[in-house]
Amino acid sequence: MNLNKNIVLLGMMGSGKSTIGFLLSKNINCSFLDVDKFIEKETNLKIHDIFQKKGENYFRDIEEKITLKLLKSKGKVIALGGGGFLNNNIRKEILKNHISFWLNWKNSTLINRILKSKKRPIAFNSNENDLKKLIGERSNIYAEAKFKINCETLTKNMIVKNIIKLYEKN
């Protein structure tokens, strides 16, 4: 498949952006860029260590710089970090020049995944109610994505096929 615009995956932490992005890129034979991996490579720190040692503001600044740089690529599948689309500059660029897909799940599924994970810095000091509130706030912004994929009843391969079908129709 020849991509004339990047496919950008967004959604909450634990929504499968990295997994789906990797599978999608293999399926359509193009490069996959995971913003969080690029941030870790650039800083030589894991995401949770950046939050712990340098703070969220530092992380968000680096995230913006690296994401905007990666978005200059063409014909790629790009997985944003969970908070990447909340950034106005990143969101404007994606909405104007790329095709965005929100990987949407039920709150209970996301909360379960987030609380089980040891690598989600936003979730370290959060309880279920905090996470519900965060999901609600972010969902209002994620809803600006061009396409919304309700993933709850789909397999990984079905999600990938949906993205391809929607992209080809676009």
C-alpha cells in the first residue's frame, strides 16, 4: 500500500497504539515510528524515569519537539504517546496533514491495563476514579481524530483491517 499521508494512531495509554502500529506497518509494508521509543532513545532514559527525574513539563517539551520532527516523515505509521494529541501544535499538524485514528476502548478495559502496568508514569499515583476522570478529559480531545475505532470487540488483526479500509476510502 502506498501511503500519501502518515497514519497516526492516538489514544490512552494502554490502548494498543504501539502494538497495532507495528502490526499495521508490517501489514502494509511501511515504516513504523513509535514516538515514546524515539523519546527514550533521544534522552537515554525510560519514559517513567524522565517523569521521575525531570518532570512532566520537561517530558512534554521533548515530546512536542520529537513528535513534530517525526511527523515531517512521509508514508509512515506513527504511534503517539497517550498525551501527545493533547498538545495543540501536535494536534493541529496531525489534523491538517495526516490521517488520525483514535483507538477507543471501554474505561474498564483501559483502567485494568493501566493499573496492571508498571511503566505508566501518569498512573503511578492514580486510582480508578482518577483514571476515569483522565480518560474522560482526554476522550474529548481524542474525539477530534479523523477516525474513531471502537476496539472493544475486535481482534488486533480486525483493528488493523479497519484502519486499512478507512485509510483506503479516504
